[in-house]
Amino acid sequence: MEQFEQLLTCAICLDRYRNPKLLPCQHSFCMEPCLEGLVDYVRRQVKCPECRAEHRIPYQGVQGFPTNVTLQRFLELHIEITGELPDPTSGQIMERCNVCSEKAYCSFCFHCDKKVCPDCKGAHMDILRREICRINNQIRRSIHRLQDSLSLVERNTQSIQTNCSSVSEEVEEIYRRLSKALKDRTDYLRGEVDRYLCTELRTLTGLKENLEQEISNILSNCDLADKHINESVDWDDCELMDAKEIFLKTVEFIRNFEYENSDYGRKVRLILAHDPNQLVLHVAGFGDLNIAHQQFGGGSALLQPPGGGPGLMRSKSDHRLASQFRQQEERGYDKSYGEGGQEDLPLGGRKFGDRTTRPTTANTDRYDRYGRGGATDYGDEYEETTRPARSRYRSRFNRHAPAENDSDTEPATRGVRFSEQHKEKERTLDTEEVTRGPLSGIQRLADSPRVMKKLQENETNKKKEKENPPLQPTTPPKATQPTVKKPPLANRQVSEDDEISKIKKQNKGATTSTAPPEPSPTVTVTKRSDDVEDRHANTRRTPAPEAASSDEDSDASESSVQQTQRKTTKTPVVNRRTPAPEPAPTHKKATRSTSSDSTTSTESSASSAIRSGAAPEETKPKYTPRVTDTTPERTRALSTSTPKGSSNQKTFQSRFLPNRTPTVVPTPPSPKEPESSSEEETESEEESDEDTPKPTGTADMSKTDIGALLARSAHARDSSDSSPKKDEPQNTRSRYEDSPTTYSRTRSNEEPTYTSRFMNKNRTPSTTTDDTKTSDDTDKYSSPKSRYSALKDRRQRLARSKSSHAFGDDDETDEPISPTTANPTAYMQSRGYSSTTSANDLARSRSSHALKSRENSPDRTTANEKDGAALSSWARYLKNKYGNRSSGKDKDSGSGTGTSSGSSASAARRLSLGLPLRSSDVGSSDDDQKNMSGSPTTPTAVTVAAAGIAAAAAGTSPKEQYLQKSNLLFKIGGRGSEPGLFTWPRGVAVGPDNSIVVADSSNHRVQVFDANGNFLKEFGQYGNGEGEFDCLAGVAINRIGQFIIADRYNHRIQVFDPSGRFLRSFGSQGAADGRFNYPWGITTDALGFIYVCDKENHRVQVFQSDGTFVGKFGSMGNKPGHLEHPHYIAVSNTNRVIVSDSNNHRIQIFDVNGKVLSTFGSEGSNEGQFKFPRGVAVDDQGFICVADSGNNRIQIFHPDGTFLKAFGSWGSGDGEFKGLEGIAVTPNGNILLCDRENHRIQVF
Amino acid sequence: MAALPRRIIKETQRLLQEPVPGISAVPDDSNARYFHVIVTGPEDSPFEGGLFKLELFLPEDYPMSAPKVRFITQIYHPNIDRLGRICLDILKDKWSPALQIRTVLLSIQALLSAPNPDDPLANDVAELWKVNEAEAIRNAKEWTRKYAMDN
């Protein structure tokens, strides 16, 4: 038998013959690789290894030699006799392994998508197993993310429930109030009409009766006179005289009566404070639900699928991301399915075949069952998952990996790909009845039939082993006997080579009587891992007996490991064991790299989740039913201001003047009530019946029984009655809805500080707002008379609308009110009204920022503070910006309708942004919006603005203005640390009230001067605490007067309220989003977004006003869009972001997306060239001023970047500079300049 | 390194399982293609009683090319030089894939029994062997005692 076998063994490969070829010398060898390897290709000969005979090779190669059929028959016979399994590779053709390039019977390896030899495949499977372990560990470590999410989702569920219920309550409340107000008013009006009708009827019937009597009397008189006043009757003179008197009197009566007659023709008309349509519209749309989009902070790059815009993607929640991921995945399947349609069957079939051979042996049955049969049975989804072209895994995974398992970034792409692929395969195996994660589509392995089967097989195998333990000693010798001699050697040999390929077969003989948890498996497992060389060495040095057994054990452990891996759920003991030894090799590597990743990712996701959780919550308080609280207060506010107006109606109520005039500041309404009512009494009976405290017809509207809301809009409307701006009420209303609580707070809590301020300050803007409202064009400014006349008209209308019969005959005397007296009255009146509205507006706008931060901060949710501001996503922000701009264009075009729609739209949008509304949405033009109308303005600002407008009207273009520059107007400061002196001033900015704000860098403080350079205040000191600076650089003031400071060496941005109190800070040193490296210039735009020149990071970062990171652009370099040490930044009102790209000696203009719009300038000292430009400023016309630091001059450019003017030189005199820093332009065109080395500010 | 060809594994196993009398070949721990070989001096030869260490390396294309074999122990033999290189046809042009490690080693053992001074590698030894075979044999015995019997 021995010899028989020897005869069947090829002399070259020492294996059983495979495809034996007979040489002419009668020796036989396997065709591949034996005979093939013998070929002498040069001589086309083959030399017989046995007899050294040389034979020519047939034309078609060694295949051309005849097959030794006899030998083959013997081989078959031998198989029959011995019952040996047929060689699995028989009938296959040898190929080059794609990994080790050995010729072998290759099969497809799913790991590397290549056909590889069994050895390589074994190694690969080993790798896969280890990778699964590693990834599994990662999953275990990061699973808490999902758990966190779960708890967050739960919290969110709660919060959204409470949120919704509170909102619906609020809606209910509003509904009740509105309906009550409507009902009350309707009832009242009906009553009024009824009453009026009664009285009028009464008087009319009386009059009618009287007239009838008169007529009959007079007629009878006439008749009598006709008949009897003649010769026929003898009248004495006395009688005739009396008769004549009577007749004369009749004549007079008739003549005089005409006038009175007209008095009774009056009709009652329903005068609506609003266009009813509009009113209905307002009510119909009295509220909108603003769904808060949650904002993701920076640093969540892991969550960010590549290819998406940064902001957009960030705004997506985990959940949405996950579902998106799934869609993509499915799409991927679809695509691959579609593309790889035809080639699928063979490919898929082969894969299946291979795969089935992997765990056990080749099994054609299975092939059919799992492969083709399965594919048809399992339907669409199955096919989709089976068919994906291999190459697509990678790309698809790249897209999905972060979402699925973000700690996966560490393993090489192989491992990563593997994890996906593995799932993929499992999916293909048993997509059907598996439990799946609804979000990720990850299935439960334990549920898949294939896995179950495998585990079961394994189990049975093991049992079998356990049943006959005596078998163990007999089986090992075959492999281990020689190892006694040289244990490490054998061990190694087997473990590296044979064992891998034989694992499955040996499973039978391998098991140990011991249970899998025995420690020995762990040893062998670790030994098997190539990665851990030192362990390898250790185990090799282990004593012989153990090593000998470890050979077997390794098989056993292998099986047990496999088993435990697969049935993690089935056997808890094993389950617990395996993770312990298995992770060991991977732990070290995996933890190191993944932990950081995973933590950051979890951090970000957690924070985002928190934010998302907070978002709904925080919106709640905004809409609290505290509305009710505000009503009385507001009405009080109204009542206080309205009397002011009426008090000035001296012409007809002069006796009240002494009482009224002092009530400029709010006074309780109660004292006024008697007065006004008495006043009413004098005017009309009917009005005296009412308990209205208000003297005028318009004041009626604000009666307490009307909804305060309507009253307010009534005022607003009244004040802008004659203007075409219909949307104003809407704005005020919506504003009112938006921030009632804060408003109430202003009124109640901040009374001492704010109310007075508002009352004073708001007066002036209110006039301007009034102006803009009442006039379409600026020319109205130049002719104030028209406005007066308009107001007068209005006043007269008011008078008329009042039941003028109350005035009675007196009306005649009142009528000739001189314009001089009437106009101021009307003016004051309107002013009173409008100041009320604007006061409210401002109170609100202020509250929405300054107060919010101050008042809400005790609530401790910083998110709270963000409120609406945080609601906006980047996309929204962009939309807004452009929306705004387009509305601005509308305005420029001067079309009234465009203006109103645009502005209302922008107002609404701004509301949705949570940003403060301007008291006037329609600045006369885009330009002065920022400065003029947006913020509490002092009278000077108004005059300045007015002057600017006047200048514009007069035709003085800013260009000419700039061309005339170069003469110093005045300068501020000098070296020192006292107030008003500087040490290296850097940033400069103009406040909304034209104040000059200077970052006094090396004195670590901010100084504020008035428009004329008089010192006002300073704040800040050296340090890194709140409100402390370390060489601050840039300074900016937003529309509501907050100071935004780039605290340079502290690498953060600080925000201060208008009085210089610290509000918040954000940022720290670093290069991540929201971190800084020497932030320098800073600016803010109309929407409150903050732009920071992150100098050493060579980029610009954009934040919301609350410090939430929005976006960034720029990177180190000198190409367009690159930046190198950007120093200062400015944003035009057309949303062009102008950056001084200092080390590139140029100015770059970006759009808000960070896309380069234009670039100008190069290094040099000619016109239009720069040397290290620093400060940049842009005026309302878009002209750009550049502090050309290295050339010590100012350059002014057209909006398109063409050169306009340059002035200045080196020196310390007037108009000379040493080292320029920040630059700013005031609304009236003055240029402020930080002359650093001269420690002063120069104004041109 | 690519996995070992099955043939090498088989040969190694067989060498270990059915060792050739007088020859032992053990693969190196770190390199399965490198064998530590000990050949006993054949009886009735001047090398009788000596244990000769050799190294054997299976090149990449083994068995298509011959293994590299070299004596480590000094030996006084006309076909083996001072460096231990062996002049044996089957290790050169007469190599056949049908040969194996064990056959090679047997051939080497046979070469010890039958030195072939006509195809010399160590010329001085071959010369002496031809001129004065007795002295040569005496030298060989002495070397064997000197180098191959110490350990």
C-alpha cells in the first residue's frame, strides 16, 4: 500500500498526482506546477527529472503531453479503496496567487477582492478575524454614543411635548384674547351705534315735529296773510306792525335754519383703524410656528459627510444623518445593482461558492442553496445587497463610515472596508428574516440563519469531541509527534501553514476536553497573531509539552473562538471570556488612536444633541403666556405717551396745559382719567359716558377694552397713516409677538436705567422713522412743510372722524386754528405716538440682546441666550443676507411696494433669526440703515445722517468727498496710559451713536470717545479673566451698541454691552473651528454675524452674535482665496467681506460664502499697491479705505477696487503716520485712523 | 515571505518523521528553508566517526533549482574546499527536481565515501589524493578527528 501510494506521488511536488502527464521517457509528472516548472523555455525542452531525458515540448506546451490515463485510473481506484476525500483542487486550474504570486489553486478572497492561494486566504481570514475583534471593541466603546442619543431623544421627546403644549396653550391664549377683544369691540361698537341711533332719532323726530309745526304755523300765517292782509280786513297799524315782525322773524328763522339742518345729516360711519382686509389677514396669520433648526457647533467634522457644505450638514441631526445614510446606502445598492447587472450571476455565484468553502468544505449543495437559490428566493433586497460591485464598497463606505462608526477612522482602509463588507456579506447571507436596526440597517448577527447554523455546527462538533475524549490522544500524534523533538519548530510550522488551511477539518480532532474558557486558547490565539511578535516569542519559548499541546489547542481555541465570536448571544460564559483575551492584541493599538477620535466625535455629537435638545426648550420661554402681563404695562406706556401729545393741544384745551406738560415721563394713568373724562364731557355727552381715559379719537383705539395689541398697531398705523407703508403694523405686531416677555422686563425691571434712556433717545429716531415712513423719497426731507401739511390733514381727519357735533357751533371757532399752532400739535401728537412705538421697538430690540443676555443668564442656559439667534443655520443666514440685499435693492429703486414687501419680508426673516428689528425697516437707503435707524441714536446721529442725506441730495458724491480728503480734522491721544492716551492703539470702530471706539492694545483697554474726540469712557484691564484683555486688537460695535473685541493674546472674542459690561466670550487658542490663533481684526454685519481675522490660522471665521461658529474661509497661501496673516476685515452693506491679506500685500473681497469675488493690490508703493496693508474699512457706498501700513498712507478705492485716492506719508506730524493699524469710516465720511507708533487716532 | 511550498513542508515532515540513517536535517527556527544538517562520516572512509555539520538552503525556486549546501565543519576532501563548498554534479548542472533534500544529503554522504580527485575543488588536496592517497587519507582522518569529533 505504501508503495502503491508512492507510485501515485509526483516526484516533484511529492503530492498525489494531479493531471499527470506522460513524458516520452514514460515518466509522469503533474502538469502544474511540476512539469510547467521544468520547461526550458529557451530551448523549448523539458528534461525529465527522473532520467534526465530531454524532450521537445509540443506546440501547445506541456499540456500537449499525453495524460497518463492509467495513472489517473489508479488514482481513482486508490480513492475508492481508501475512501479519501477527493482533492478539492482537482479539476481546477492553477493560477498565480494575486498576493504572493505563487502558483496555486486560487480561490476568490473577499478580503482583498482577488483570487489568492489558500495560504494567503487563510492569512487574510486571520486578519479579518482580528479586525472584527478590533472593530467590535470600538463598537463597544462607542456604543454609548447611541445610548446617549437615546437618552437625548427621550429628553427631546419630553421637551418637544412640553414645548408644543405650551405653544398650543399660547395659541389658545392668543385666540381667547383676540376673540374677546373682537367680541368686546363689536359689542361696544354695536351699542354705540344703537345709542347713537336712538339719540339721533330722538332729536330728529323732535326736530321733525317742530319743523312740521313751524311749517304749519308759517303756512297758516302765509295763508292768513294772503287772504287777509289786504284792504278787506281792517287792521290797525299796531297789528300790522306785529304781523310784519312775525313775518320778518319767520324769514330770518328760515334763513338761519339752513345751517342747523346740515348738522342732522351726519351719518355714522365705521372707521376702521386698519384696512379690514389687512386686519383679517393679520388675525388669520396672527402667528407662525417657527421651527427652530438646531445648530451644530464646530468641531463635528466627523459627523460631516464629505461633499456637503459645512453649515448645511452640520445642521442635520444625528437622526437625520442616519436616515440619510441609509438612503445613500440603498441608493448605492440600486446603482450597483443596475450597473453590475449582467455580470452579477457569475460573480455572485462565485462569491457564494467561495464563501461557502471558507467555513467548511466545498459544498455544491450549499452553493445552490445560498447562492443562486437564495438570490431568487430572497427577493429584491437580497439581490441588491448581493450584487454590489466590489469596487463600490470602498467609496460607499467612505460616505457612510463616519455616520456608522466614527471611531473607525483609525484602522487602515482595509479594516474599515472590511467591517462594511463583513456586514455586507452577512446581509447577503441572511437578509431575510433578520432583525435590523431601523436607522443603520445593521442586522443582528445572532438572528441570521447562516450564523446560527454555523454556531450550531460548531457546537455539535465540540460535543462530538467531548463525547469521545480518548480520541484526543490518538489524533494529536499525527501532527505533534515530531514536535516532541523540536517543539517550537513544529508548532510554528503547523500554526503558520498547515493549520490554517486545515482548521475546519481539524476542528473535529482538535477539541479539548476542556471547555473553551480554558486559558490555553488565549495563548494560542495571541500566538497566532502576527502583530504581536513578542508574545509569539514568549509562547515559543514555553516548555515542550505545553507547546505540543498548544498546537492542538490552537485549533481548539480557534474553533472555540470562532464559535464564541459568532454566538455572542448564545453562550454567555464563552461570550464573556472571548472579549477578554481577544481584544488584548488589538486594544493597545485601537484604543490609542480611536479613543481620541471617538471622544471628539461623541463630544461634538453630544453637544450638538444637547443643543438640539435645548433648542426646543429654549424657544418656549419666548412665547410664554406672560403676554398678559405686558398688556397693562403696555397700555400704560401708551397712555403715558398719548397724553403728552394731547397735552399740547393748547388751542382748545389750554386749561389742561399746566397739568399735562410735566407728564413727559410715564405717569400713572389714574390722575389723568378725571381730567380727560371731564374734557370729554365738555366735548360730547356720549364720550363722557365712556370711561375712556384718552382724550382724542385715536386714543379711543387704545382703550383698555380693546386688545392692547390692536391698540398698539392702531397707534403705529396712525402715526404712519398717510404713508404708503402698510406693513408697519404687521411688523410691530409680529415684533410684539416675538418678544413680549423681554419687553415686559424692560419695562418692569429696568425702568430706572432704560426707560428714561429710551424715552430720551427714542424720540429722535422716532422722528426719523416717522420721516421714512411718511415719505417715499428723500426729497420729503427737504420739504418738511409737506410733512406738516400731511400731519395737519391727518389731524383734521381725526377731528372729523370724531363726532363733530360735539363741537357744535364752537367748531366754527375752532376751525381757524393757525397752521403754526396746529402743526406742532399734530407733530407732537404723531411724535408722541411714534415715539411710543419706537420706544417699544427699541425696548424690545434692546431686550432681545442686552437684556436677554443679562436677564436670562441667571437661568444658566447659555443656549437660552442664543434664542432665536441660534435658530438660524448657515444656509438661512445666507438666504437672509441675500434676501436683505435684494430688499435693499428694491429700496434703492425707490418703488414703494417693493420696499414694503421687501422690508416686511426682511423683518420677518430677521424675526426668525431672532435678531433685533430696527425701529424702521426702511432706512431711506441701504446705506444708513446700519447707523441711522438700527440703534438708539443720539440727536447728533440723526443730524449727521440727515446731513449725509442732504449732502447726497445736494449732489455731493462721496467720491468727491474722498477726493478732497487729506486734511486732518482732528486727532486724539498720544502716548500714555491715562484716559484719552494710548499705547499702540490698534483697532478702531465707530459706534452707532458716532462714538469712536479704540482698542488701546498695550494698555489692554477699550476707550470710547464721542464724535468730536472727547473722552467718554474706558473699560478693560490686563488679564485673562472676563472683561480683561491681553493686547486686544480688533474692535467692532454691532448695531445694538455691543462691543466685540478680539482679545488677541487670549485668543478669544469678548462681547460687552453698550455700557462696557462683560457679556460673554468665546474661543480659545487652536486651529479648530471656533478657535483662534491671534485673532486680529473683527467686524460685524447688519445681521450681527461676527467676522474674525484669525491671523495665525490664516483664515476668517464667522460667528453668530452669540459666538456660535458659522463658517470659515481662507487658508495659508497666495492664491486667490488664500490668506496669509489677514489682519483686518470689513463687511459692506452689500455683504462683501473685505479682508486685508497683509502678507500677500493685497485686499481680497469675499462673498459671505467665502468665495473670492475680487482681489486687488500687489506689493509696491505705487498707487493701488500695498506693503502689508492692515486696516480696511468700507463706507456705505462701498468705497474701500485701506491703511497701507508699510507705505504709511491711506488709500481709497472704488467699490470695484480701482484706485481713487491716496494720502499720507511717514512721520509724526499731522497727516503723517508711523505704522498704521485699524481704520474706520464714520457715516458722514470721516476717516478714523489708528496711527500706532504715534499712539494716536487721526481723523480725516 | 510567501508561504512555504507544499513540497518543502512535505519533505521537512518526512525528514523529521523518517530520518535517513546517519543524516539529520532540521529546519531553522526562523527560516524554514534553511536546514541545519549533520552528516555522519560513512563507514570505511577516512571520515568515519566524524559528525560533519552542513548548512542547506532551499532557494526560492526549489525544487526547480538545486539546494545550496555547504560544509561548516572543516573537512579534508578533494571535492570540498576550505570554505566548505562542495563540488557535486547534482548540486550544479545535474540537478533534477525529482531529487530531494534527503537524496542530496545521501549523495554528499556518498561523496565522502568516494572522493573524486579528478574533478577537484580543493586542488592541493586532490593533488595529494592522486599522488599519495595514503597520506591524503591520513590527513583526512586527522582532520576528521580534529574538527569533526570534538563535539
